[in-house]
Amino acid sequence: PQVLSLYVVLCMTLRYNNTFRTQVWPAALATYAFFVQKFCSATSAEMVTASEVQTKLKEKLDAADVTVLDTSGGCGASFDVAVVSDMFDGKMLIARHRLVHEALAELMPDIHALSIKRCWTRVQQAAATQQPAPAAVAAAATS
């Protein structure tokens, strides 16, 4: 909003003042460009990427599989996630969601929306995809 206001003032001055157009405009335009760059770079620095979300989830949850989809159109404000981790074993869905949110706690101030599509264990993923579970996971499930 502040950058837009500056732009409107510059344009109105340009329209009514010929001296401004010929002598001051280049400096004013450079100043405007500086402010736009400053505000845009601050926004870009705070932007979260899908790969950052994926990395955090893999590290914090020791996840076997993580799928992250940026649903914000590239601005990093909205994500759909699916996580497969053995840390979810024996936990209810709400506890699994809490683990995901805790894993992303550092990034959450810059994320507008997080949609958790799946929080599965490896056994649940194997059952859903009808693939045999890895031997270690299958042995743990039978004991």
C-alpha cells in the first residue's frame, strides 16, 4: 500500500508538472524502484518453498515419504502435505497432525494455510497401496 501510494503521487505530479516530467522524473523513478525492490525482497525472503517444508518434515519426523504441493500459485503461503512416518504409530489422527505442525513450527508464521492430506505409518501406506510391507515393518506389525 505504501509503495502504491508513492506511485500514485508520482504519477499525479508527472501529469500536472512538465518540469517534473523532464528533470525530476528519472530520480523519482529510481527512488520508486528502490522502494519496490525493498518491499518485494522482504516478501521474497519470508516466502516458504515446498522443498523447505519437505526437508523440515523429513528431518523432524524421520519420514519415509513426504509429498508437498504448493497450492498458493508459487507464493509459498499454502501447502498440501502427505507424510509417511513411523513416529505416527499408535497415535490418533489429531496427535499426528500436532506432530506435523510442531515439525513446521519455524515455518508456520510465513505459511497461511496447511492442509494435511495424509499422516500414515509405513504399514498403513503399504496396505493402502496394496504392496507388501518391508520385512522390518511387517515383523513389528505382527508382534
